[in-house]
Amino acid sequence: MKKYSRSVLITIFICMFAVTACTDSPSSSSPSDGAQQAGGTLIIGTESEYDQLDPHRGQGWVTMRVNHQIYESLVEEDLSKDSQAAPVPALKPALATKWEVSPDGKTYTFTLRENVKFHDGTPFDAAAVEFNVRRLTDESFQYYDKIAASKTFRTWRFYDSVKVIDPQTIDITLKEPFSTFPRMLAQINSFQIISPEAVKKYGNDGLGEHPSGTGPFKFSTRVRGEKVELVRNEEYWGEKAKLDKVIFRPLPDPAARVTALQNGEVDVIAVPPPDSLEGLKKQGFQVVSGLPPHVWYIVFNFTNPIMQKKEVRQAINYAINREGIANELLKGTAKPAYTIQSRGHEAFDPNKKWYEYDPEKAKQLLAQAGLPDGFETTFMTSIDGSGQLLPLPMAEWIQRDLAKVGIKLKIQTSEWIQYVNNFTNGMPPEVGMNQFSSGRTAPYFLAMVAHSAFKAPGGFNSGQYVNKEADQLMDMATHAINPDEAIKYWKQAEEMIMEDAAFAPIVNDTAPYVVSPNVKGFISPSEEWYDLVQVSIHN
């Protein structure tokens, strides 16, 4: 169906059913009364341009949401349930039908799914898995990718060896127990399996332009700045997608996303302007939200002399009105964040509140630091990006809050893809802080952002924070086989890091999407990406 006629149908639907269609859905899109349309095209308006369509290199959730439709891992999270039904997505078999762990917690044996093909027609088997492992871990391997290895290091940090047992069985052995390993494999930008033949044909640098995975959708075309187009994989090993095609359109301007939705040019938009939601609901659109493992946070630069003072970092934490940002600026589409750990795992404590708003306390701490009149510094931020909410207005709010206690911020901006690269490269000493949005459904996220092993350049520890005692606690948590023991160590490490004020958490997103009333089955799970297999278009 052409987009123009769909727009007309949406308008008619809104006029006829405005009263019943204005209910806010907390987690998934509601079905319409129309009959399901066979096939069809779903168009999603996203908040920024996409990075490489190489799952080992591509960064940022906006890119990962595209790659998730193309590629699969050995293990995956069940994203068929919303946040209310599954606060922590369960792990389930994907390209591996089962996996077993040795008693010492070091060797994982995966039984692989049979009769699976990559999008380029080549077979998936244990040799393909070995190729992918070695691409990320073995510097002597012909197709080793240094860039991909640096971006997936968090998953392969304890890797020791890989061994093909037979075409359908493979062992991956670690140097230390790592109980989070299966969930890390399921995470985007960790171990989505790529076609070895695609790498051999196009090279490591060319794979992103010629993506080939095993997922329910295949890459069709890309026009940078305009769209990425995927088509249904008719030879998919599992349940085939209902849609014929999915088009992802980068629309960095929030108002442009809303206009495109209202005009029927797109069917779903991410990161809607908070003040547009009530109006869109009244027009008949569905608002679908969830509880992803998200935290938008400030990273302090420990190479900056002023930020090396704990009292300064604590003062900045006390000076920021998180409630105001969440409720006034973001209109309740986010919740105040008082700890660096993201939601969605057993070690997260929602009752723990560090650094509640207290500007007078902030002034006292600045005086203790020898800076009673404040200081000037630079704050780096993006202007758009996945999970970034409203980064510039948020930075300006923080700028005003800090000005009230004498801290003058110079805001330095860049577009999302460049910003992500700058973030992982670290900050120059003259920059005081930057910001990021991230999170994982495992407490190992704390190590990813705070452990010295992940210091920039290359890692998520952009501020180059080093705390050997916290490192030791995080290592104990990482290697603990007993889950209760691991949680105990994660919580101790988190308390130490927050008391040290290594970060300033700001908000947790509820990730609202606005969905046209003719779309059924769009679910926002407790994750930063989603499945599109069950999504359909209705008349």
C-alpha cells in the first residue's frame, strides 16, 4: 500500500475511533479492529544516523536496533514480552539449541542449530562460530579485526580458547569463571554471528556495507542520511517475519519525526518530544513505553586537575536537580537516577538514593575544595543519538543548575557518531566532563563503565577512573559462581564508586515510542532494542 493512501486511512481511523484509541499503552501496541494486511512495509523514524552495519563494530543503540534484525548470537534474550511481564528478559536458545557449563565455570559447550544459512547462502556451523571468535580474539588470525576486538572486549576479556568438536558442537573456554558470559553473548555489539564468506569477500572494512547474518530480516539497501532498508528472510530457520520490509529512517530533529508520523510517512517514531505525547495520543496514536536498562549520566574526567577533587565531583552531584529534568524538561518520560547502575538486574537497588538535590551542600563542598567562587570547565555532549533523550536541553539545564553554585559550563557539541568515537577515546585534560547513556541487563555494566580495565582510549570508562579497591570487588563479583555472592560484591563496589562520586547519574529513560494505530505487535521490552518478527500492518 502506498504511503499516501495509508496516511488517508490513518486520518479516517483517527476520526472514527479517537475516543477509544487514546489509551496510553505502558508496554505494547494495541491491535486495531482491522484485518491483518499480508506483508507490508514498516517505516521507523529514529533519532540519529546509523553507525556501521557490522555488529562487532557498530556502536550506539540506534545502530544496534538495526543490526539486531539482521544478525543473531548463540544465545538471545526473549524480547517477546513487555517490561511488566518480564522485568529481566529471559535467556533462550538462538543459533545454539543448548549450552552447558563445566563445573569450574570456565568451559561453555554449545550445541548448534542445524540447517541454518547466512543471508549470502553459505552454511552456519561450528567453523563459522570459530571464525567469529577468532576475528575478535586472535591477533594471529588472518581476519582478526582490531577495531571490532576493541569494541567487544568487555565480552571477551577472559577468553582463553575455542575448539570445534564437530560441525554442530563448539567449546569456548575462559581463563576465569564469568557467569555473565551467556547474557553478554546475547547483548548487541558482543557476538552476533557474521558470515565468514562476507568478510573474506569484502574485508573487515567492507562488511558494514555488505551485511550478512542469519536473522529474520536481510539487508537490502542503504542511503546514508536517508534510510536503511531490510527485507524478510524467506529462508529463516525460525518463525518468519510478518512484514515484507522494514525501513529505518534517521530523523534527528524531534519535530520532524512527529510531522513524519502525523503525515503517514513513518509508522513508528523513537524519542518523541515529551511535550508532544498528550497531543499525539489525542490524535489516535499509541504511546508504547517500557523499563529498559538505561541510565543517562555524567562522566568526570580524572585527567582534569579540578575534577580530581572528590568534593568537586560531589558538589556537582548535589547541584543538579534531577527531579526537575525528569518531570519538567522530560515531562515524566524519564525517572530521576540516583545511582550509576542501570535497571533490569538483581543488583540494582531502586531505594538507594545518592546525592539528592541540595545546592547549599554543593556550595559547602566547593568551599572545602578551595573553590568558594566556583570555576569554569567544558562539558562535552552530543546533539542527538540513541538513548540520548534531549541531550542539548539537558546540558543547558545542567549548565543553569551549576551556575547557581558558581560553576560555569562551556557546552561543546558534536553529532552522535562522532560523539561516540570521541567518548571512547577519552577526554583531553582541559575538558571537565562528558555524558553518555547506556546500561545492561547484567550488573557487569558497572565494570564496563568504572573498571580500570575499560579505561579510554577504547573502553567505556571515558573518564579514566581508577579505584583499585573497587576493581577488586568488581573482579570478585565477575568471577563468583554463586549468584548471591556476586550480587553482594556488585553492591559493595557500587557503593564505593558512588561515594567516590566517579559519575553523576541523571535520569533513567522509559523509552517511549509513538506507534500508528494500524501497527500491531510492536513491543517495548526491558531492553534497548526490540524484535520486529511479530509486528504486522493492519487495514
